[in-house]
Amino acid sequence: MKISFMTWACPDWTIDQIVDAAVRYGYDGVEPRVEADQRHGIELESTPAERQAARRKFEDAGVAISCLATSRTYALADAAEREASIARTIEYAHLAADLGCPYLRVFGGPTPEGMTAADAQRHVADSLASIGPAAASLGVTACLETHDSYCDADWCASTVRLAATPGLGIVWDIMHPFRVGQSIEHAFEAVKGLVRHCHAHDAIVGPSGEFDMRLMGEGLIPHDEAIALLVRAGFEGHISGEYIDFLPADDLLPHEAEVLRAYITVAQSAS
């Protein structure tokens, strides 16, 4: 298993600063957050030369681009909006391929007012079915995250299976199924055949599922348990720290790397 961090931790850093920090703090990969006006500049507007230059910076440093984190959603009432989101997702799959990045994070999105959860799920599954083959042809897997109306790991997995097409997987955000009442073991059982990438962020969770971020190991989310399950299952992807507006990156990133590495070491020793 490898460790990564999403660039929400450092939205004002250049690519050079990001790569330097990844090397300095012992990360295997970086997950660029796109559609968020971050300074790294990895976006659809990047020219072929800019994409190649960014890819070379990471490759020369031995740091993977672990996943491209988009804002794409598909639980949209308007068919034209869904088609536009599908088309834009495929553009991001091309960007991921140009960067040598194997995974693309997408969201189902919240269920629109007046729409049933089943109808929203069908819209998401149909959208994913349109995206999967196009992504697969580029060597990219589009991964639905356990997030928003798809926090329930069973529901997220059933949505991907409903799409019934290659080129799809799941980003297991370890916190969200847990905060809505699913055990780590239950969530993992639901996603384990589909999980391609993971998100990690510790937090204190309130009675209604609300959460307040904490440093890894100082909250209530048992990431050590999740990592043990992943290691036993032979997961070889990245677990990627995702923190938004939390702590300065140079305080956050070394701590998260140290704790995640420790969890992995313990899990590997026990397996």
C-alpha cells in the first residue's frame, strides 16, 4: 500500500512546491484537486506541453499522480446538465491519461429535491455507464466516491454495479460510511471488490454525522482498522490524505505521513 495527499492541503502551492514536499515528507503520490482554482494549474485548460511538463516533474521525482480529484456529479434533474457533466468527465479522463494518472474521482452528488433516491441512482449509474468505456480506452478508471448521497458503502457499490461496464471503481472515503453508521468492516466488505483508491481524514463525529477534523490518530475514525483490512486484501493502491482548510500543509503533511506509515507497518507485520 502507498500513501498520497490531495492538494486541498496546499491549494496555494506550485507543482514544484508540491513535488518537493511529497519527496521531503515521504509520500509515494499526490492527488491533484481540479476544478478548484488551485495554484498547481493542472486543469483542462493545460496545453499538451504543460501536461507533459507536469508529468515529467512528478516522474523525475519518483512521485506518482495517484488520482485526479474532480467535482463531477451526475444526480442531476436536468438531462442536458447530466450530459454536460458526462462530457466534461471524459475530458478529465483525457487529462488523467496525459498525466499518467490511472484514476479519476467523481461524485454521485446529493439527491435533488423531488427525486427519489432510486431515480437519482439510475441517473448516476447511467452516467457512469457512458463514462466507463471511454475512460477505460484511455487506461483510466472513473471511481465513484463514498460521499454525499453515496456515503453508504452498499449504496455506492450497488450504483457502480448497476452501471455494469468496465472502467469503473470506487474511492473509499473511509470516514463517510463510518460517520453515517457503518462499521469499517461492513463498509470494506461492500467496496472491497471495487475499491481502487482511498481517502483518509480523521475527525470527531457528532450524533447526526456532523464532523470536526482532527490530525490522524486524534479523532474517532479507525483508519488503522481500515488499513489492516486493505493490507490483508492485497490492496496496492494509495490511501490519500484529504484535508480542506485545516492546518498549514507543512504541519499537517509530515504528521499524516508518519501515522499512516505506522498503521501500514503494523498491518503488514500482522498479515
